[in-house]
Amino acid sequence: MFSDLDNLLSQRDKKILFVGIGNLLKSDDGVGVYISRKIKSKVNISSLSVEVSVENYIGKINSLNPDLLVLIDCMDLNSSPGTFKLFSLSETQDLTFNTHNISLKSLSSFFSMPVLVLGIQPEKIGFGENISYLVKSIADKIIKHINKLEVQNGR
């Protein structure tokens, strides 16, 4: 289940920037921000929380000049809540949801580096500040996995 993350993080010569996207007031929609805030920065790993305004951070992201950009966001994967998938931005549909002012796919034209998406299937996205149990559980596993691999990569 974590093999795609393992492959991504095994690229020790690549600077990877994880960007958390989402609305913290809409339950599981805030999972990307939740994860990005808990990622421990290392030599080749950093994170940025942009909440619902990723378009306002295009200049900042480009100035950080990562080799790989990973957008973390909740999205409908037509799967069970908590399911996650790492895939290329080109594999996403060109949709704009009510929590984004610009579609994720449209963002790719603003970046010169490859852009991946870590999409997480929500259980609920109604108003509320708490992430659902299933989604929070997988988010915590993703965080532990990234932070554990960061240490291993640093050896």
C-alpha cells in the first residue's frame, strides 16, 4: 500500500516538496493540510500548507525550486474512505471543486518540475473541524511512513 511512497522517497538526490491543500473547516477536506503540517523537514524533504489558496503560493513553490512537487489533497477516488493513491497530476480530471479556486490539473502549467498528487478518499466533507476516524487513521500512517523514510533516506 505504501510502495508508491517508498519509491518516491527513495529518490535521495531529489528535493521533494509536499504541499497540503484543503479546507480545515470541512472535515476530511483538511486532511492534506493535516498531513503537511506534521511532515518533518529533512535535507531533501520539506512541506508547505496552503489550505484552499494554492494559487497564491505558486511563486513561493517555484522559488523553493523542488525537483518534485507532491500535492496532498482529499479527492473522490471512487474508493472506501481513507484509501489513498499517489499519481501524476496528468492523471487527474480537470475539475474545480468548491474548496479550490483553480483545478489541480490546471496548476501543472505553472510549475516546471514534475507534479504528483497524493489523493485521499474522504468519508465526509461537510462543515466540521474534525477529520473522520478512518481518514485521520490513514493520514497518521502516511505521516509516520514519510517521517520514518526520511530518517532512513538521511543515512
